[in-house]
Amino acid sequence: MEKLTRKDKFNVFWLILVYLGIALTITHGENVYGSATDWGYQHTVFPDFFRQLFYENFDLLPDFAFNIGGGQNIFYFAYYGLLSPIILISYLLPFVPMGIYLVCLSLIIGIITVYLFYKFLRVNGFKENESFILGFIFTVASPIIFQGHRHLMFVNYMPFLLLGLFGVKRYFEKNKRSLLIISVFLMIMTSYLYSVGGLLCIAIYGVYEYLRRKDKVTFKCFIVDGLKFALPIIVGIMMSLVILLPTLYTLSNGRSDSSFTTSLSEALSFNLGVKYLLYDPYSVGLTAISMVATIYLIFIKKKEVRFLGICLSLLVLTNLFVYLLNGGLYLNGKALIPFLPLYVLGMGIFFKNLIGNKVSYKILFIIFGLTVLWALSLETAFGYLYILDGIICFGGLILYKKYKNPDMIFLPIIVIGSIVCLYVNMCDDLLSNDDFYKRSDPKLQEIVTDITKKDKSQYRMAFNLSSSSQLVNKVYNANSKVTTIYSSTYNTDYNDFFYNFNNNRASRNMFITGETKNTLFESLMGVKYLVTDRAPSLGYKLYKDYGRYKVYINKNALPIGFATDKIMSADDYKKLGFPDNVWALLGKVVAGDESSYDYESPFEEKSLDLMSGESDNLKIERWKKGYKVTVKSEEGGEINIDLGESIRDKFYLLRFDVSHPQSCDKGDTYIGVNGVNNKLTCREWKYFNSNYTFDYTLSSSKSFRDVNITFSKGVHYIDKVELYSLDNYLVKELDNQVDGFKMKTQGDNISGSIDVSSDGYFVLSIPYDKGFKIIVDGKETKYEKVNESFIGFKINKGSHDIDITFEAPWFNFGKILSITGFVIFVLIIIYEKKISQK
């Protein structure tokens, strides 16, 4: 790579200043450079968890995450930076809070990306002024800054992708492969999901460079040379299989289908709206001129430019490539962000031809005219914005044609790009400094440390706070364990079990297994301690008052592992309806083909008529066999129903169906009962949560006699209302009816002993998955899925030593292939050195 001139350094300085200026401006000095949504919930918390695991076990390659989501294969969370080189650096800085580290990392990645792209333009023959203009267009493209504070993994691979493009140049110019190999490896390890688009980007650029250097290309030569070019890319992929293979396994098992899947016909259709190219930070994020420039490349006679134009046009004018790059899940332009360098490169080629008077204005205006007709047909703000943007830019082209001043072309493009960039970034809800502090509240850290030091047994904890949703993935130390999880991939059996077990779905995000006020579920999962700033649920007694937080203890929570002789067959379990299908899982086991006991329901059915309550700010009427509730006020409405008796030391399980989800312009359907909330997302939402059955487990440590139901604005259709009561003394007895497993954990291993009072099943409240190896008294034992979601196996009466180890499926094979890849990489380096010495 050529050294930068003084003018180059000046240009880079100003581009970095623009980047930092926008990045710091949007914080207003009151916010963190990080979004209040996924950045705070996931992208800072998971890397912090990975770092904690390392310092607990000094294992860079863990298999299992016992602390989160009930205990899951850690490769479900690989997306968030497991073995990422940029996250591994933080392991050297354990004294730096992960949130602070990621803010700094994001800004540094942005600076390096801007610098490398400028260098990329220079090595592709653009002059200093041209590189500055194109570098500016790249810097203010919507995703570059926006995703730096929203979804860092959407752009954190960009430096390695750009190094890969340099590696392509080096391959063709010097026949050296090492830079290309290491760039591919680092790009995949940093963001495996976006590396797919990154690899395709490298391949397109490779063909572009190949065609540029070849006067004549035959099919045979193209295939042979293409295979040679593919070799270093394949080696880079091989080196990263240590993360790719086990992650691929979890991807095949670890994501529920969205209710709004893309049909094959839609995937094969054209995208005349080019929503994947323009403005949106979940797209390439350029402005109107990029669309015209990209299509015009097809009309330039150079074969490499025409090839580039065809490829880039197909990516945004058809749905197929976007569909495939999103893993066949949905259509989302975010998958095209890795191609941003090529789109700006294409714009640069177009501008060069324009200034060199090699562009046909007739063709140019035909393209623009057709796109304007398309925009008019949309009748949306997006279409009108494109027309306004296009008219301004083409006005500049007309003025340039007359006065031959390039500033007339570039000034409107720079201004429009800057306005779009600022607007997009201002729309993100950044995390306030106060909220950032709350998420890393040292008081909570102190509480968890205090509890885990005093109680060395194995249990889980719950955090029912006003900011509980912000802590869903938070693990305070290696000894604390939670049931909650929010990840793009996860154990689907566990997620399904959570919502089938009478737990409420309060979030509009279908991927969240959140905190619950359901003591029955928490007892099942071994939740012994509850940290809260609210009144506790029934079953918890005060353990210690820590000021603004109180800790409560449930001494009757089931152990995480236990043995029982109360066995219900899967066929008998399927015959149970609500709520007996909940009780049959508490301290008992559903497995096998034969039942060992006759089930008796402990529930008492109650009546609940919504029409009998006192309503406020709403209209309620009969609808079929249920109710229609209409709320017109933005503040919502409520119904208060007197149960006719004072309820104490009982659980009330309420369920009803809701239907007719509203359109997204009206909002989600929300219904709360005594502070327990449920939500049905609006019907067009791409992550539609399908929550047509609202479940509530109602209880209080104090007596209550009213059911208070709150409704969001909208029309609510309610049907099949069911209400049952359950005496708490029955729940208290559960722990005494099982044989507890005295266990300890270390890394990927769980071991301990148990005294079994009679033949039955051993149950471990860890979500079932492949990869466990269970040794009972020195002999390997086969395990199965029990209780709809968990690990279990038959066990005989007597004392037993149990050892359980988890090995992530495909992980060992991935290690072998990665080592092989590294060996090949070293051999290539040695070979290249010998060649260079001759």
C-alpha cells in the first residue's frame, strides 16, 4: 500500500473529524454512545459474561453457559462476540467496564474504517480530492455511524473486510495470499453473520480486479484462476470453523420461526422499491444518486465495470440475494451493509466517467425518469424523499454540464447525505447516562456477591425491578444464575416451555424469555432468591433489606436437580388441560410410556365476569362468548372486579384468549392484571409474538380481593376466560417430596451426589440439548427430554455419584479443521517467503 501524502493525511483528518463530530453531537452530552435497546440489553452484557467466564475458568473456548437462560450451549450466543478478536482484547482489561470498553471500541472501529476506506480508494486510482468526496459519502452513509451505537456487529467487521479487499489487490499484484487469508479469518471471527455478505463482497471485487487485468477471458481460464483465488478464502474459512461449525449447529436448532416468514414467490420477485439501497440504516444507506450511478455502470463499456454494475444492481433490484443473505428468514436490507464499499467504489467510477465526459446524459435521464415514475407510484414519504433528493442532485448535474464545475455535482450530494445521516442518528433512542449507571448498579453487584459468598449451594436468582427488562441477560458473577435470556438464537424448547407454563409475555419481542412474577415457575427452576424494589410474590420471605433493594428467599424452591418416583407418561400428560398441565410438572416428571401415580387436580375453578366490574375510560360489551372492550383514550382504561372474598396464601391462575391484533399504526394490544402484563404485537410487526393466549399467575405476600385489569388504547376481543385457585401449602410441600441433588459446577462440568429413596427419574432443570455426557457411578447413562424441555434419565434407589459434562456439538470437529487451516496458513507463509527470497 502506498504511503499517504500530506494532502491525504489532511483529508483523512477531516473525515475522522466529521465521523467523531456526528457521533458526539447525537449524544447531547447527556447520553452514552449506545442505544437504549439491544446495545444495552445484549451487545454489552454478553461480552461481559464471556469475560467473566474466562476469569472464572481461564478457558477461552467454553462450551456451556450455566449462568443464563437456565443453562445453554454457549454457541447460541456466539453472535455477540464469543472468540471475537475485538472482544478478546477486553480480557486484558478486566478493570474497564464492558460498556465503556464498547463505546471506545465502536469509535475506534469507526475511525479505522474511515481511514482504511480512504486508503482503498487511493489504491484504486482515485485522486486525493476524489477520495475525499467518496470517503465523505461513505462516512455519512446511514449504517456506518448509526449501527456503531445500535448494532455494533452490523459494522464491526468492516476494517477486516476492507483489509480483505486490500488482500485481493495484493493477491493479483504480488501473488501473495497471507493478507487475504488473515482478513477473511478475522472478519468471520468478528461477525460470522455478516461475513457471508463480506465474503461475497470480496468475491465480487476479486472478479472485478481479475477482469480489469485480463484483456481476454476464456471460460476455462476463469474457472482455473477462480479456484486458485478461492484457495486463500477457503483457508481463512477453515481457520474459523472452530466458531462456525458449533454455531451452525445452534442456528439449525435455535431460532423460532417468525410469524411473518417470506414466501418463495416473494423471495424470487423484483424489488423495484430499492429499499435495500437508500437512506435506511438497515440498508446500504446511500442517497438517490447511488441508485442511478449503480444502474448506469451497466452501460459503461469496460467489462469489469459492467460486471460490477450488474452485480450491485441485482443485489438491490431483486429479493433473492437479500433473502439468502438473511439465512432464508426474511427480507431485510441490513444484509447488504457489507457491500457499502463496493457501492461507493461504483459511484466513484461513475463520477470519473461523468467528469471525463464519458457519460450519456440521455441514458442518465432515462434511468432517472424511470425511477421517478417508480417513486410516484409508491405514494409514500420514502418515494417523495427520493424524488426531492434526485431533483436536487440532477439539478447539480445540469449545472455541471453547463459550467464544468465539479462542486456543483458534489455539494448537493454531501449536503443531502449529511442531513440524512444526522436525521437517522438523531432518531435512535440513546441510553441516558443515568440509565447506563443503573444497568451497572454497584449496589446490585454488592447484593449478588454477598448472597453467593454466604450461600455456596446451587440455586438461581431473580431480579424483579423497575428496570428488569434491562437486566435480562445480566450475570453479576460466575456463581449467580438466572432463568432469563434475550438472544437472537436460543434453546427453543426452553423458550416454548416458559410461555406454555402460564408465564406472561410482556415484551413485544418474541425472542425474550423475561422475568416473571410466577412463583410456580420460579420454584420449578430453583429460584431461591428474589431481588426486588417492589412487593414480592407469594412464597418469598424477607432475607435482607439493602436499602432501595430488598432480597427475599423462597426456601421451598425445588433443587436444580432432583429425583422423584412420580412419573406421568407423555400420553397421559397430553390429556391434561390448563392448569393441570402446569401442576403435573412441579416436583414430578413427564417421561416414558407408563404413569406411576393417579393424577388428582389441586385446583378450584372460579368465575370471573368482566361485565360485573367497575370500568373507567372504556366501553365493554358482550362479544360471542366473551367480551369486546373499546378504549379510545391514550391513557388507556381499566376494570376493577371484586372477587367477593379476601384472598390470602393462594395463587390465582388466569387465562383468556385475545384475537384481532391491531395494525401497527394503532399499536400493540396490551392488557395488565394486578401488575402482571401481557402483550400481543401489532400484526405487521416482523417479529410478531403470536401471543393469542394471555396467562397470568396472580399472588401477593399480602391479602387481596380485587382483580384490576388495565387496557391499552384500541379494541380488545377477549374470549375463553378461565380462573383457578391453588393453595400455597401444596407448593410449600413440593421440596419435601423429592430427593435433592447436592451439586457443584466448574466450567462445563456439573457433579455431585444424591440419595434416591425409590426407583424413578432424575430431573435436571437445564434445557435439553444434544452434547451432554452423563456418568452415574462410573457408567455412562443415556438421557432424554423430560417435562417438555429438560434433561432427565432413569435412576434406581440408593446413593449415586453423578458427573455431567457438556461438549458443544460439532465443536471438536471445528477445532480439528481450524488447526488444519492454521497449519496450511503457516505453510503458505513459509512458501511465500521462500519465493520472495529467490
